[in-house]
Amino acid sequence: MTSVLLVHAVALWRASLASLLGRDQGLHVRTTDKGGVRTAMAERAADILVTDLDCPDSVEVLSFVESSRHPAGLGTALVVLARGDRAGDLRRASDAGARGYIDKFGQVDHLCEVVRKVAAGGRHIDQSLAFGLLQASEVPLSPRELRVLALAAEGESVSSIAGALHLASGTVRNYLAAAIRKTGARNRLDAIRLSREFGWL
């Protein structure tokens, strides 16, 4: 039996995806939002963690997966639902060690198949996402700069970003300045706008 933890911010979509995964009798599915990830994993470590990169909480979920990844590549494997036009999301998932990339506009029954494949130690990238994943390597911002900019895009202040990422406020300002410089933006808002247009945020 493969243990799956499904993380989604929207209760209706979470329930729908869980119902779809639950059709496979070989999968034991639990669900939570981002606030329950640590508790759920502490209670019972999952073989597979599935999340949607369009969720506003996905950055924090990916950060959790990345920070808890076993050096030898063992432990929970990450499967993400993604869009091909969001290179930044794909890059963040890649940095977090994702082993399964599913086009969220693709075949419905494809989800269980990919989860089983990744659980068996394999990897999967939907063909429709392959080009976007290649483009992700061209993102000029570092993962940390992207995370800081993503939080700024949500309206978070420098001090709240510093608290969330366990950084000094000066370090956050340096990351924001670097993001502005690398994107060729005029200011923070322009950097956010450009990053969204290129699909990095």
C-alpha cells in the first residue's frame, strides 16, 4: 500500500483529487492544507506528497519538502500538478526534488498512474511540460530570490518575509534588490510584474 499525502489549499479541489486518487486500491490517501503538512508527516510519513503548484501555499510546501529531503534521496517523493507556461513554478519544484510532473490540464486518469510510477522509484514528466521545464533553467533569479519575491507579491512586508524565511531584514532587502537588478525592473512592483509575465512567479 502506497501512502499519499495530498496538499491543497482549496477544500473542494482537495476532496476531488482525493476521490480520484482513492479509486486506486493500492493508494492510501490522506489530505491536508499547508498548515497540517508537518503534523501529518510526523504522524505518518508519506511515500508520496502531491501538491498543485497553482496553490498560493505551494512555495511553503516545496520549501518543507526540500528541507526535509534525505541526503541519499530516500523518503517522501514529490509529485506536482503544474502548467507548462509557468517556468518559475517548474523550477521551484525541480529544486525541491520533484520526481513527477503532471499537466493539470491533461488526462484525468493519468494521476494515479504517475503516482504509482514515482512510488516505484521512477520519474515522470508529461510531454506538455517538458519544454517549460527546460525553460526553467533560464530563470535568472535564484530559488531564494524567487521565494522572497513571491512573498513580496502577496503583500508581505520585509519584516514578515524575514520571519517566514528565518532571515535578517537586511538579507531580504538584498534579495529584493538582486531580483530587481536581474529582471531589469525599475522597482519591486515592476520586478513582480515582469516575473509574473515570464511565469517565474
